[in-house]
Amino acid sequence: MLPLDKFLYKNSGKKIVLLGKGELFTREEYVAFLKKSDIEVVTRLEEGVVGIIEHHRISHVEELISCDAYVRDIPIYKLSEFEKIMSLSLVDAHILMSLKLKNDQKRLYQLLHNPYINDSLFLKLIPMYVWDRSKNSDNNEDRGVIIATLRRFLEFKVNEEDLLYSHLTLNRLVRDTTNPDLLYALLYFPDYKFLQKGKQWVTLREIIANSSYINQKTINKLLNFRDRNIPFYLSANPATPIEILKKFANNYHETEIDEALASNTTIDHTLFIELLSNRGSVREVLLTYQPIDNQRFHLIEAIQIEESEYSALGENILIEKDVLNRLVKRTNPFLLQSLASNPSLDATMIDILYKKNPNKYDSLLAGNPSASKDILKNLYQKNKNNQFVLSALASNVSTPISILQTLFELEIFEINEALASNESLPLEFLNILKIDTRLRHALTNNHTFTASITQSLGV
């Protein structure tokens, strides 16, 4: 049997029977489309009929016609195949102009549920949809638009079908997508609220403002909402242009905004200096999260920060190696204590800290994945009765397997909890630990363990 598009082309001037009601187009649209190919739509098997196009749901009378066509060896095509051909023939500009002129919400709703239109057209249709803004509404059309959006743009497993029927899944969609145009379109959705794990509410717009894939168009629309919380999320977002970040710094003299700016790794030296002049939490965030090169380190030294403030600097994992080499040679106890657990140090730097204070930072060094195996072995040998050090070693992915096995044999819950989180622990031990239900949280966050389950299920 010929493909439907070739069949229609070949049978220009003939007749076709349409059975069943379509979902993506009206009958008038089906008839008009076939008329362009000089094909007449009829309702029965009369002379000149060369084919049947039928929906998967048809009436009893239509079923009799279908059976008769089958007996006569008349080709029968699926309506979904015909709808795909019609959909691919649509001209985006014509569709959009027609909808703008007529504001035909029913037609718009049909198009949003059409799986054959391209993503670009779909996202241009979303802003044209009129949502039910009444309180406590449970509008079927609104829910249908959400489902159509999730089904089109969200990857989900077969057993996750129920996720499509909740607006809460929009949270996951925003966090997963890398499509700037989708993020912009979602701003036309109602500003749904989501409860985070920390029992804090966050809105759809706030999650979008936090996405690293937003573009200037989306930023402008977010700011036009005049929502006082949006600047905070944009201030912390590396995707926000530096010009806007500087406007926030000049226009919002609030600690919360300054802290968000201080955490944003894309700020320039001018803004860095301005924020560095702050004291307290703003400076602490700045020293903890900003990339620190020699130029910025000189600025920090020049303002003579408090000795205790070096603790925040020691936690920073974005410090250049030259600066780190200088820091590990200092004597500031606040700084050295923070550096001891900083994974950005290399083995040589860890060795310098260890030799400088052989016993003072054992529990911190024991948990540092950058520590050499020799240092970790030494820490184990001299701390066999120190549960804090043993737990740190148990959680460290760099700890030699032989030591991890020895720690496992101690059968101490606190140590087992650390082992359960360690992705370097052999699977045979993780499978034994799973018997203890108290370790469920640690195991579910262990990629080695979860990957083994996924593999065993063939997912």
C-alpha cells in the first residue's frame, strides 16, 4: 500500500470516505485540505471512492462501512497519519495571524495538543492561551495545556505517566530544560507555588529566574512583573548580564541582594571591590564563593580583613593554585582549619598542612579526598580509637579499600552511615548495609548503589 501522501497525490480527482471524528482538526478543515488536492469527501462507498481514512474510534454504522471497504480491498489509512500530513503543511505565520485576528481559543487549544506541530510554533502559541485566573479553579483546559507542555518537553519513564497530571511537575521541567524559549513561554503560565524540601515555598517565576539558561528576553519579562523577590534570584544567577547585576547593586541596598551578588561567580572586579567593602555576611559569602586569583587576593590583603574572616577564604574551592600555595604556608589557625577540608588542595598542599600540625586537623584531613593514600593510612594508624577520624575516613572516596573493609567490620552505626555514603565502597558491602533501614537516606544518595539497582532492573 502506498504511503498516504503519495496515495493522495496519485488519486487527484477521486473520492475518499472519512470515518470518525478527528481530534486535531475539524471536519471542515479535513475537507478543505483534501479539496486542495481535488479530492472529494463522501460519507459512503459510492462510485469513485478510492480509499478510507478512519479514526481509531468509529460508530457502529461507520464500522460496517470500514468492513465493507476491507472486503472490497479498498485501502484504509489511519486518521492520525492524515493529521500528521496536514500538520506538517501548516505555515506558522498564517496560523499565528489567524489566531490573533479571531482569538479562537478552541482552535488554539487543539493546536497545543497537536503532537505534529514544531516546538517553535507551540511555544509561540502558549502566550496566546487565556488562562482561568479565578481562585480555586480546576479548569480542564488549563490542566490540558500543562499536560501538553509536559508531554512535549519533559522526558519521563513509562511508570511516571502520572507526573503529567500535576502542575507540580513544572518545577522539574524548569530545572531540567536547557531551552531559553521554553523558559520564556512558561512565564505566561500562572505563577504556581512549590514547597521545597526545606519547607520553603518558591514560585514558578522564581525557579525560572534561577535557571542558568534564561536569556535577555526572559530577564526583561521577569523584571516587568515587579515582583520584589525576582531581583534576589537574578542577582545570584550567572546568566544575568553584568550590567543588570550592577543596577541591582546600585538600586537595592539590601543585605539579601548583596549576598546573592556576592555568590554570583560572574561579577567583575569593580563589583567585587564594592562588595568586599561590606562587612559581615556579605563579605563572608564573597570570600567563600568567588573565584580568587592573585589580583583579587591582593585586594583582600589590602583591606586587611579580620584574621577570623580567613576561615571563609579557606573554604573557597575556586582559589587559583598560586594563591593556595601561599595560603597553606601561613600560620592563621582559622585559615588552616578551613583549608584542611578544602578538596581543591592537591596532595602536596595537604602534606604541608599535615606536617605543620600533625595532630590538630586529623578529622578534617581524613575526610579530604585530595589527601594522599599515605597520609590517610597514617591517620588511620594513629586514630584507631578516634571515632570522628574513623567516620571521616569511612566517608572519603580516596581511603584505601583495605581500610574501608576494616572499618566495615567494626559494625559501628556512625561509621556504617559514613560508609553507606561512600561511592568507593565495593558494592558487596553496600548490599549488606542496605539491610539496615536507617541507612536508606545515605544509600539513596550513593551513585554506586543506585546505579547498581538501575542496572539490575534493566532501566
